[in-house]
Amino acid sequence: MHGTAHGEIDLQIMWNRLIAVVGEQAQVLIRTAFSPIVRECEDISAGIFDIRGRMIAQAVTGTPGHVNSMAESVGHFLRHFPIETMKEGDAYITNDPWMGTGHLNDFVITTPAFHRGKLVGLFSCTSHLMDIGGLGNGPEATDVYMEGLSIPMLKLIDQGKVNETLMEMIRANTRLPVDTEGDTYSLAACNDIGVRALRTMMEEFALDTLEPLADFIIDRSRQAVLDKIAALPKGVWSHEMTIDGYDAPLTLKARLTIGEDGVLVDYDGTAPAVSRGINVPLAYTKAYTVFGLACAISPDVPNNAGSLAPYRVVAPAGSVLNALRPAPVSSRHIIGQMLPDMVFGCLRTPLPDRIPAEGTSCLWNIAVRGQWNPGGASTPQTYALAITTNGGTGARPGLDGLSATAFPSGVHGTPVEIAELQCPLIFWQKELRDGSGGDGATKGGDGQVMRIGTTQDRPFELLAAFDRVCYPPRGAQGGGNGAPGRVLTASGRTLPGKGLTVITPDDTLILMTPGGAGLGPC
């Protein structure tokens, strides 16, 4: 830092400034993205890393699945592109589920940040793209090759020059070439803005390296979490949960150990990977498990490499929580987002006053696809849309659960007006599902009821990826279960919770999202 030692107050101010830098990075991504799930729902992550690949700061917006798996993906980028080979103006890309954020629909772009000709850090970002080819964003594929275009670790931009061959490949392998290209450039642009904001900060504070600041942030955060863990009861606790699965129930098992130097979650005994795309790569399993631990143990400690370090997660290779290539993983969020509830189940005995009951947990994304003639156009156009919806969260100690709220994902629900602009669907009903939350001393949050039809004389496809239909959220400490989800049509058909279904233009899709479970006796 120009040879000048900075005091702790200076370092804390710079830490806060870094959070503002990545916040600006994230807002550029949200405001320039083409996909509604990014623009309206903020299904993203953005962060800054030091040259060792350690996450220093993340934007406050974004999802734990993206943020915490992106934190691991930067290490993969550095293995493929060593820092000594990086040039100013470079940018790297992948959507590899095992080195990115768990499925092909998420692009990760990492950009080296140079200041006065010297590499000082890395910016990375992720967002969900609506369509990347293949069978689409549903669980029907039987291997990852069927799920869409796979981009290995590649250089997207070489010293400011875009890899046009790669961009042409991307455009040729999606049903939405304009949106997909636009989202790719949006990701690259937000990193560039991050680099620019970092340079301004480093000039202001007379910095020529980030390493002392990175060490301060990471060491302080790690110690803060260790201090929290030191105050906890020590021991081993287990929990298990049965969920719907694809065509048969699956059982998840966890064993949580609180020790002097950290917390270990071991998913030994969990069901093996299945033949359809609800499997979870280990990075995504770690992401949501660690998020659950942080919520219960260290919610006030900023998320970075230091605060993540005391938490360890392991799962048997080949299990549904550590699926190996080429397992299908497109709908990995279904099971991955159940994992905070698994953590909470383990911690309910040692920390009963902190732990909520089970909630819907997994997003009830309405993935639809078809053709339409927007504005009376003579040539049909393809649409593919993921309409984000949620059920109720579990009751909390002393507080009811939240209705129609995404936890643990945190993404916003897609506004009806936006969905109806992007495709020919019409929402005839969207309201709270009164009474769907479980009873208890505190009640679970309610789910939603939606009735959805089409304005055109064409069917639409529903790529269903719903859970908590057969196995609803379970009450805790004497509380009642939440209501199970339901998928049906106005014509009387009961539809499966997962798989592709065609809804005819004369019918209406009815969705009832689950309610959260209750906590404690009434």
C-alpha cells in the first residue's frame, strides 16, 4: 500500500467501500440483463476476489447458490488460466455445472482487474439465462449432454477483443439468441464496471495492492465465525428428510458435528444420484449447506472466504448431493434448496431457540415454453420463460413464517405484468392460499394459488420441477405440517410434480404452492 501501514479504522472503511464496489457491479448486471429472471428477480451473484482466488466481498443482492458456488469457481478459473498469463482486457467464461454454479443455465464470467498495469484482483459474476438449448430448463434429461450447450473454461474476451467464434456458438445453441447474447455481454460489462470502480477506490486510498486488505477481511471474518462456534454446544446431531424425488421418493441424511475448530456436515447415507435432472453437484450442495449454517450460527458476519472457511461439507461421490459427470443436473435447485432445512433439523436440538420449522424451501419456478405471435406478428416466435414463484416459509421462534417468500433462494417473484409481456400466458388468479401454513405456537407462512391460461390458440409446455407435493414441510416441536403443493388443470387432470406436460389452449393450469410448517404446540 505504497509502503504505508493502514490502521484498523482505515481498513474497515475500505472494506465497506469494497462492498459498495461489488454492489455497483451487481446493479449494472441487473439493469442491463435481458432475462426477466435477472432484471426482475435478481437471480445473480457478483463479487471480488484476490489474486489467490479468495472471495473478499460479495454484493448483498443475489442467491446463496450462486454466490457460494461462484466463490469456489474462481479457483477453477485460476487453474485453467494462471494469473501470470492474464492480460488487461481479458475475460473468461464457463457454464460447467461442476466448476460453475451447478447447471448449464448459469454463465460465470471472471475478469482480471489491473491497476497501473499490475494485476490486483478478480471480479466474477453469475446470472441465470432463460434458454441454453437442449431439452430446456427442466428435469427430463438423462445426462448433462441433453441439457444444453456446455461451455468449458474458455477465454471470452482477449485483451478487449471478443471471441466471435464462441459467441456464434452460443447464439446457435439457444432458442433465444438475442437474449442469450445480451445476457453474456451484460455479465462481461458488470465486471468491467467493477474493475473501473476498484481503480477509483485504490486511487482514493493510495493502494497498489489489495492483499493486506484481503488478509484483514478474511482473517477477521474467519475469527468472528470461530468465536460464534466456540460458544456453541459441542457434539454430533443427525437429521433426515424424505422428499418427492423424480418418480420415487428420495431420502436425504445429514450428520452435523460441532467441534472446537469448525462445523462439519456429512451427507453420508443420502440417496444415490437418479436418472433425471434433479441431481446436485457438490459445489451447489456446499453453497446451500453453508448458507444454512451461517443463518443459524453467524448471520451477522459478512460472507467471504474467511467466514466460509470454518464450515466443511462432504457428501458421498455418486450420491444425489454429489452427482458426478455426466449426471443430469438442470433442476439441481429442487434438492439443493432443501439443504438449509437439513442443517436446521440437525441444529434444532442444540439450538432450539434459533431454528425455524421446514418451509417450501425449493422455488416453484413455472418454466414454460412455446410459440406465439406477439403484437400480431405474421411469423411465430419462440418463447421460453421461468416465472419465479414461492411457497410459504416455516414458522420461526416467536414469529410466524412468511407467506409466498423465497427462502433460502432469496429471489423475487416474477411480476405478473412482466410474465404476460414476455409470453402469451395470462394469470386469471394469483393470491395467497389461505390456511396453507401449518398451525402451531407460531404458524407457517401461506403458499399461493395461481390459475394460468393462454391468450393464443396454441398449447404451451410446462417443464414442471416442483417438490413438496407428496411430502409437505413438516412441523416441529408439536407444530402442524404445511399444506402440500398441488399441480392440476381446470379440466380435472392431476399433473405430476416433475416432467414435461402440454397445456391445451382450452384448459387452465392451476398451481397451489406449499405452505410452511408450524412451530410449537398451539
